[in-house]
Amino acid sequence: TAFEKQANQNKSGYFMGSSLSLFDIQLYNLIHFFDDQESVQKALADCPNLKAIHDKVEQTPAIKKWLAERPESKL
């Protein structure tokens, strides 16, 4: 995909630039929101660079802390 190609061009591990951006967070949210859907996981398997960005965002200390402490929610 075009997103996968763009993600591959940036060697910082983020979609663009050298630090976490709103786009990276939105990409994480989109992937995470559909995480339980088999089709999304299958598509993500073919996009290792996007998966790597997702994983990097998830390991960002402030985000990791929020994910661990946030209230339980279906949203």
C-alpha cells in the first residue's frame, strides 16, 4: 500500500519525521480499534512497517502508562 511504502522510507521508526506525531497515534488507534478483526490482522501481516510503527507507538512510555492505567471501556 502507499502507507506501507511511505512508512518504509522513514528510518526513524515513525511514519514521518524523527519523533512521534499525531499521525502515528492515529494510525495506532485505527489499528488497535480493529485489532480483533481477522481481516485487519491479515492485512497488517503484509505491512510490517506499519505494524512496526504501531508497536513503537504502543511502547512509548506515556502511552504505555496510559494503556495500563486507563479506565475499562468498550471504546
